[in-house]
Amino acid sequence: MDEFAERTEENFREVHTEISTLRTEVRTELKSEIGGLRTEMNQRFAGIEQRFNILFGALATGFVAAVVQHFIG
């Protein structure tokens, strides 16, 4: 029985070690993936922001042109 208990404890230690190693690997991989996703999202949001700036510029130009046309013409 003592031998069985020792083997069982050893097996549990091995399993615990494997789980700890896997947990570290998964955390490292997730951090890497999340970093890549953040970079991609920031690039896409920057593109969207640029499009809104262009749209706002076009709307402002159109509004100014309409006001000028109203008073001149």
C-alpha cells in the first residue's frame, strides 16, 4: 500500500507539473495572439478614423459651399 501511495503521489506531482507547464505555454501564446489582434484592430480603427475625417471634410466643404452660394447667388 505504501508503494501505491508513493506512486500515486508521484503521478499527481507529474500531472501538476505538466499542467503548470501547459498553463504557462497557453498564457504565453494567448498574450502573443492578443498582442497581434490589438495591432490589427488599431490599424483598422485608424483606417476608419481616416475615412471619417475625409467624410467630415467633404461635408464641411459642402456646407460652406451651400452657405456661400446662398449669400452670393
